[in-house]
Amino acid sequence: MHNEVEEKLQALSARYAKELPNKVKDMQKDWLNFKRKPDAMLLNELIRQAHTLCGTSGTYGYTQVSQEARKLEVQFQKLLSEPAHHFEAKVDNMLADLNQLILHTREEKIIPSLNLNFETTTDRRDIYLLETNLESVTNEFEQIIQFNYKVKFFNDVALFLKAVSQHSPNMVIMAIQLAEKIPLKEIKKLHDDMSIIVFTDAQDNLASRLFTVRHFGQAFIGKPFEVATLLHTIDNLFEAKQFHDEHILIVDDSEALANYYATILNHAGMITQQVSDTKFFLSVLQEFQPDLILMDINMPYCNGSELAQVVHQQESFSGIPIIFLSTIAERTKQLEVLSVAGDDFLTKPIDPKHLLAAVRNRLMRSHILRSRMARDSLTNLYNHTMIHQHLDREIIIAERHQRPLSVVLFDIDHFKAVNDTYGHQAGDKVLKDLSMFLQKYLRKSDLIGRYGGEEFLVILPQTAVDEAVKIVEALRVKFAETPHTLDDVNIFVTLSGGISNYPTFKTVGSLVKVADNALYEAKQTGRNRIVVGI
């Protein structure tokens, strides 16, 4: 795979090398026209050409050409406020020198060095745990393993470092007490290798949180571990790291640069769309629905900062991360751009690995934010709004493929009595226990949401009503036998449920209403039972 992408980039590089002399000739031609008849539009075009040459040549490995093009861009910018005849001779010489430099570079057949030592996304779910007292956490992590995670246990720093040097896990969870013995560069290497880093400590204070931040940690978990919180954190971080067909919109007036970025991101499993003419940006944005935008700053017709503001004006696109790409190296100017819009700034030329890391990091943050908005904070299940949206989507899929679909509405029996007898903290624990129970015993394809209070809605795709009854009855019986430990006291609670099905009922509203009516009947006829709605 690496050979394939390197071949593509080398082909782009060879094509760029052939086009390079003509780029300077075009600039020389426009400069001659400008000297004959100074024109603001022509001057802006010269600035754009120099700026583009600076970025593209640097990206393809022509460092000297990039540096000279940058000087030329600065010189052209001076002409915006000063008479052209003051700089004519200097610009003439700079263009001539640039032309010779390009010819000389081509004769030497310099091939840009491409750093492609990066991994593409995988679906591995392996965790390395570094903990001082493994016996004290074994029970919690054995429960985590039941949710399709692979956990390797370490209590020796040297053995842990040897293991991660041989294989980079998806996630490392480290006790701060042991992590303090690991050189920062080793932790940074894990971060650079795209491992998720989590720290733990019995002291949940500012010092522990700062250690997490300063050592590339993406989360902190306090001790003693609560299984629901532990699973909640691990699930969210793994979900945020999954990059499946992410849509990246590349906005750059240089086709050579856009092709370069697209090749790298396509290799990492992302889908790209390019816009070189900003006049078509809005229509492409609405049609392509990107997850992230890579945006050049200096472009004809309108600049990247203006386009970013256009994106944020639209509510449906306001949360899309935007990474600016430019030859602007001055941090003050970069901050000026970011103060208006945008999330990050990469200076051209951009190393392929840095580009990929920046895109993945921004996508991961975006995933985390979206997940928090879509999930119930207590149970980490989909919230009311999101489970409704999933049901709407599943109905469309069922209709398209002529498949059955079942919907279940669960309710915890006598939940108010649990709260009144043991307190709301106990009630919260029962809700968390039920959410973990459903995640553990339902299929991966099933969708679970907290519908409100003690009600949970479950979507069973490709499941006829008879099969749904068998699944739900088994869950009801097993949950009734499951103890919930509250202050060393085991209590037992039961579930009631109502089932509706597609295609008997064809809309979100009707499926939910019928399931709700069936649930009400189950409650009225004795609880701890399942009723099918008709």
C-alpha cells in the first residue's frame, strides 16, 4: 500500500516538475504587462502566483524555489502601496534568478523526499494497562474485556516499554505513579503512533489533571474505578478514533497541492473532494457534506478566512472543523486568521505525516464533541433525539431492502421505590447497570437509547416480531436474576417491555406509540412481562 501511494506522489511530482518552468514564464509575462500598464487586478494575480509557487514548490521538495518565491511575493506586496518603478530592476533580477534556479534544479533531477511512515486506521481494540496493583483492578477490566476489548496487564515499567516498542496498542491506560518513571519522549512516541493515552490516579486534583495534559493524555479516570465510568470513557475514546470514510473537503486554488493532499488522505481511508474555484465552494459544500475542511488562505475571488465565515454562518455546518493551509509563517498573522474562524493552522510545506496527524486529531475532537451531544451523560447511550434519528434511518433501510424491524420500549419496574428506599445514587447505579447489561447482551447491530427517566428504547434491525419476543424475553429473565450491589446490599429489579414492528407500523411516531401502549399494558397487567403491540 505504501508503494502504491509513493508511486502516485512520485507521478504528481514528475508532472509538477514539467509544469514548473511555465509557472515562472507566466509570472514573467504578467510582470511585463504590469510594467507597461500598472493594474491592481494584475498585481493581485502576481501576488497569488508567487504565493502559490511558494506553497507548491516547497511541498514537492523544491525548498530553494519556495524560499525565492516567498521573497518575490513580499516584493509584489510592497507594490500595493509604493510606485512600481522603485522595484522594477529588483523584480526583473529576482524573476530571472528564479527561472535559472528552476532550470538548474530540473537538470539535477531532484526528486522530493516523501515521508510516508504512518499507519492507516485499523479496527483493533487492544488496551495495555500499566497499574501498580493489578489485583485491585482485575475485576473491573475483566468486565471491560466482555465488551470486545483485549487487555494486557503490566505492573513493570521496563516490560511495558518493551511491549509498546514491539507493538503500538490502540490505547494505553497508565497509573500516574508508574507513568512518572517513563521519559516524556517515550510517551510522546505513543502519541505520535496514534495510541490513545489515558492516565489514572486516586487523587483527582489539578496536579493529576495537569500531568495528564502535559503527557499527551486524552482522558483522566479517578480511582477506585467504576465499571460504567471506565467503559463510558473507553467506548467514547475508541469511537472518536474510528475514521471510516470521513469526507474531507480540500479548498486550494493550486490543483497540484490539492492532488497531493488528496493522495495522502485517500491512502489513510478518507474520501476527498477538491475545490479550486471558490465560486463553486458553496454548492460543493452542500452536496459533499464534509466532516472537515482543509482551506488555503490566499485564493482568487475570496480568501480562506472569508469562506470559513461563510461556513459558520450556516447552522448545519457551523461545527465542521476547518484547518487553514498557508505559507504564512508569522504566528501573529496566523492568530489573526484563527480569531475570525478556523480551528488550526498548518504552514506550507506540510509533511505528510503532520498533515494526517492534524486531520485525525481534529476529527477525533469533533467526534468526541458530537458524541457528547448525541449521548445521555449518565448511561452513555444515545439520547432521546439521537435514538429517534436512528429509528428514522433504520425505517428507511428496512423499507429499501424489504426487511423487518422491531422496536422495544423498556421500563424499570418500581423504579421510584428504588430511589425512595436507597436514594437517587442507587437509582443512577441501576440505570447504569441496565445500560451496560443491554450493551453486553444485545447484538452489535442493535441500537440502544435512554428514552427518558427509566425508559430505554431499543431498535432491532432485520428482526421479525417473533424473534424479537425471544430476544427480549431472554433479556427480561436474565436481568431479573442480576443483582445490583448498593452499599454491600444486593437488590433485584425487573423490567417491563412493549414491542412494535415494521412493516406493520411504518413511521417513527406509530412504532414508538404502539410500543409505548404495549409497555403500558405490561405495567397494568402485573409488570415484569413483555407485550407485543397490535
